[in-house]
Amino acid sequence: MTLIRLLANLGYGSRKAVTAMFREGRITDAAGEVLYADDRVAHSVIHVDGEPLDPPAGLTLILHKPTGYTCSTKDSGRIIYDLLPPRFMLRSPLLASVGRLDRETSGLLLMTDDGGLLHRIVSPKAALGKIYEAKLAEDLRGDEAEIFASGTLMLESENTPLAPVRMETLGPREARLELTEGRYHQVRRMFVAVGNHVNTLHRARIGGLSLGDLPSGHWRVLGADDLETLFRRGSESY
């Protein structure tokens, strides 16, 4: 792959714009030596305006999504790509969210341009538990955990029951739940089904991967160790 095509695919601009960047001497190696479009160099040594080149295709990152942002590339309001370098939305292949969190749900969101990895994460065969923490409008009745774990709860307008969901009571109006499905607004609709309402919802973990100390609105690139942690299941995920 030519350097021009590489940078264009990483979202630095059109091929014409990237060609101009080379002419202006903005593409260098780590030592600051100007690179030319026909040079053959390792990805790791390329710098743009003095900064290391973005990771190549196969990028996966974790984002601590705040409330008020939608998981979309097109929306009249704030979108998750506003929290990333602008060129990330222009990468080819597309850097896409792995599933979605609705506008008013915060927490752990994965994004990747690796289609195979995306499908592996969302596949029912992976059975990755997703941990949510909910604050409710009304006190818990006391029977919600049993109902959610039964595997018989039907949501409105659906014709198949939910898979069993584990729930832990954290307070009179607080609960932690582990889901292995990802139905539309599932946690919110579950509590509506038992006569309650979710005020705030936060996703704290997927599989064995948590946000750690990542602040709200921030992101980081995931490495091989992180992905290994992600696919850990069982008691570690709750």
C-alpha cells in the first residue's frame, strides 16, 4: 500500500489532500526527516506534523461514553465521534461502535474497524456478560431478581422471553444486572415490565473488561492483553 493511500485510509484527508501534505513536508520519520510518497517505511516510524501516525487498520478502542451522546455518524446532536480525533470518523474501514448505548446511557463502549472481531464480540456464542448499574425512580419491590432470572419475562411487543438476567440489589433504588442479550433498551424495558422506571443507566463492564480509571469522555486503544481480558467469562465478569 502506498503511503498516500495509507494516510487517506486513516482519515488524514483525501488522496489529493495527503499528496499536498507530503509536498509541504508534514510527513516525516521519527527523527524528523521528511518522507516522500514513494518511500517504503514501517508504519511505526511515520509521523504527521510531529505526531506518530494513528494505529493501522485493526484498531479497537474503549470509550467511556457520557450521557447526551448518540452512537451514530449522523445526528443533529452530539455523537460519540465528537469525543475522538475528527479523522477517526473518516477511517476506511469504518471505526464503528460494537453495539450501542442510547443517548442517556453512560459507560463502556467498544469501537473497532475489525469486522471479524466485532461479530465475535456480539455473537450469541460468545455469551459475553454485560454489566449495567441502574438507579430507579421507585423502590425495588423485592421480587425483581427472581422474575429477571426466570427466563420467562416477556417484553412488550416481543414474542420470545428474555434469557435469564442476574440482578444484585445495591440499594432501595439501585441494582446491578448482568445481561447476555442486547435487545433494544432492554434494561429500561425490563424495569417498566415490573412497574418501575430507570432514571440513570451505566454500563460498567463487558466480559472481563471494565472501564478502570478511564474518565468520562476519554478513550484508549486496546491491546492484545485487553482483548484477552474481554473474552474472559464467568464469575470474573460480575
